[in-house]
Amino acid sequence: MSEKVPHSREQLLAEGLIDRLCELAEKLDRPLTVMEVCGTHTMAIHRHGMRYVLPPRINLVSGPGCPVCVTSTGYIDAALALACRENVTVATFGDMMKVPGSDKSLAEVRAEGADVRVVYSAMDAVETARGNSDREVVFLGVGFETTSPTVAGSALAAHEEGVGNFSVLAGFKLVPPALRALLDDPENKLDAFLLPGHVSVILGVKAYRFLKEDYGVSAAVGGFEPVDILRALVEIVQAVERGECRLINSYPRVVTDEGNPVARAVLDRLFAVSDADWRGFGAIPASGYAFREEYSHLDAEKRFSIDILPGREDPGCRCGEVLQGKITPPDCALYGERCTPRDPVGPCMVSSEGTCAAWHRYGAL
């Protein structure tokens, strides 16, 4: 007879947290909708099958947590226009390669001869510029508060070292204004947020006080292991069940109240807060970064005199509604049919953090 394998400590903790969630859910007087606002959370939740173990009264929905997904078609079109210019090299993270613009993707123009290179960091792009002084190197600056400080630091290094052929096409996004936009939309019925761990390392928990003070919405910053996510959900549901409104740090081993002031200082030196265009949302005030005038030589948009204009999207793609948590991927008629990871129509199926990609890869209820 085979010997019974003992449970791991994490498994026992997870089972206890699931039991606690079920107990709390039974006490709720209505279903509770919690939005996770991080693509890494979305992937972790699906990879570990966590939706299958949540009690029916806890409805977990995905939000605008994928930086590639919220990037507008107009930005992609501008990147494509740069890639097709003579003596220009576009450097980008790999997730951006297959995101469709109005007509083509970066992968397609590279196949046609454009110099588009996948890099692992913005400093890799600076190194590319150093080694190719006869070409202009443009890095696609897409990301939330987690990524933008590293890009800012790399751009400042290029400036200070006199690397004159490096610039950034800024497409950065800020998470807190997007949360406001979600809560200001009367069509969204959100009760609480599972807040992103990585972003919160930079921002700190205090950056989310407005959720409690302005909207009366509870939220918890969570880590990315199953136990981290379950613990954050327990604390959220416990607060709601008690009639409390709380802002909770469930990831204290990494996240502090104040965040990372050094990283924010780098951002403040290089950028000023600006309006930004989000897929699915349109323009959100004060939700992005623009280069300060003294660093305009690093701004690809000004350097090459290009305008980021509204782009055309496939009329059947409902990625924007997925990003707002209004529908789940199977609600889109293209999902799994015309739109697959091999041949994606929208960015939510392209990115490794995209909600549609998570549902397609791991399955869902």
C-alpha cells in the first residue's frame, strides 16, 4: 500500500484560508465583487486554479492590470511609423511584438525588414544605442509604476553619458487614476480591490487612501503566491462582512506605507504627470508621464515630430470591456475562434499578463 504524502505547510495554510473564506462568505448578505488590478495576479489566479476554490459569493474579476493591454492602438501605430523610418531601431519588450496596430504589428514590420529588436531591459536598449552610433534607437516605454523607474533611470544614464542617439516613446500609465476611473463609472459594480504588489512597492500603501476616503471601498495589497492572494482576500471579505472600510497591507514583507521614494524621485526628475490614453477607457486625466522640457531630447515623440493619433481597432474585439471588468473573455465572440494566442486580434490575448491569454492558457469556469 502506498504511503500517504503529507501536506506541505503552504497547502495547509491555503486550505485553512479557503475554509475561512467560505465561512465569511456565508455571513455576507450579498455577493461580493473583488477586482484584481495586476496582470501577474491574474496569471497566478488562473495558473493555480484559484477561481475553482472560491465560494460562489466571491466574484473575482480582472481589471486593467496588463500594461501592454491598456496601451492604445494609436501608440502602436506611432511605434510602427518609427520602426519604418530609415536609420531607426525600435527596441521593445517581447510582449509588444504581436500587439496589432491599425494595420500591422511590430512583428510584421520586422518580417518586412524593419529593425525591431526585443530587449530585456531599457539599459539593453541604451547599450544598443552605444554600439550603433549611426542609428537612432527608440525604446518603447510601456509600463506601470513598476517599470517606469527603470526606464527613467536608463534614460538618465544615457543623458549623463552623452548617448545622443537614444530616446523613449513614452506610454507609461499610473494605476491610481485608473482605479478612480473604474469607480466613477456607474456601470462598474465593484466592492473591493486586490491591489498590485509590484506597483505598490514603488507607490506605498498610502497612495491608495483615496479608495477608503473618497469612495468607501476596501482594498488589500497582495503578493503573488496562492497563500498571499488568499490571505488578502480573507482580509478584504472580513472587513466587508464586519461593515468596515479598510486599506490593508497584506504584503508587508515587500510593501511599506511610504513605498520607494528613491524610485519616485527618479521619475519626478525626468517626467511630469500628464493625461494618458488607455485602451477601453479613453483619456484618463493625470494618469501618465510626459518628459520634462529639459529632457525633451529623450522624448521620441518630439525628437521625430510624430503625433500619437487615435487608431483603428477590430470592431469585434472587446478587449476594452475585459480591461474594465465588464465582461469575461468568453463573452467576446472572437475569443478562442478568430482570437487565439497563435493569431491574436487584441492585446488581451497577446501579453503574458493579458486576461484573455490567462483564460485561454489555463481555462476557467
